[in-house]
Amino acid sequence: MGKRYETVIGLEVHVELATKTKIFCGCSTAFGGAPNTHTCPVCTGMPGSLPVLNKKVLEYAVAVGLAMNCTVTRYCKFDRKNYFYPDNPQNYQISQLYLPICRDGCVEIETAAGKKQIGIHEIHMEEDAGKLVHDDWEEVSLVESGVKVVRKLRTERIAGDRSYLNL
Ligand SMILES: [Zn+2]
């Protein structure tokens, strides 16, 4: 009986960057603030507020891309992923769906069978949502909303002869 199926495993990894301020505003990223502190019109999605990219996020994204042998693009852009979720008052998330900052890299890992290269599909920058607090009552905290300078690393296909780590 021939091989009819191939196991394909994909990973999507989110990394929170160690910046002092959020990705699109000057609010602090300090952990553990009281609910809805460290917020402003931008990260709470107030009408008319405009995001401005944190330069440090861009620098970190490029550094990670270079460390993972990616091509760093000269042209990338952000997109709005529109959806409703209680901890995201903007009703959209700013991400890089179509033109991410880094593409086509690889990392080398040690396995029992020797070294193996894991391909990296892409690295992109995006903001994080807030969080829901389930205590005596339901609470929405926007401390981390639009906030944390999160870079999303996507991974795909780590299996068989073809291995890709899409960051
Ligand atoms: Zn803010």
C-alpha cells in the first residue's frame, strides 16, 4: 500500500517584543496595570485617532528577520482585520495580511537524524487585543489592547521532507 497521506504540521508563534511603548501609540507596555490604565484614544479605537508605528517595533522585526535568514522587504503595509471581539473596541486588528515585513527565511535545528532546515514563510508585525477578566463579574481590560507590540510569527509545514517554519 502506497503512502496516501502526508502529515503537515503548522505553527503560528506570537512574540511580544520588549518595547517600552505599544506598537501604534505612546502608552506604556508595563505588565500588570489596573484595568483600562495605560490607554489612549488610539489603542481604545476612538473615532478620528490615528496609529503611528513604533520605530523600535520595526527595528526588532528587521533584526529577527535577518537573524532568521529572511528577505526583508523594502515595501510592506498594514491591513485592518475587521471583526468584533469584546476586548477589541476598535472592531479591527492592525496586522500585515498581504505584505509582511519579512519572508522566506529558515532556521537550522538539530535532530536525531542530523541538522535540518526549517523554512520560515513570513514574519509580520501586528497589535494585540485586550483581555477579558472572568472574576466575580465579567470585565474587559484594555491595558493590553492595541497595545502590545506583538509580532506574529507563523509556522507551517514541519513534516516529512519538506519543512517550513513560517514565522
Ligand atoms: Zn495608547
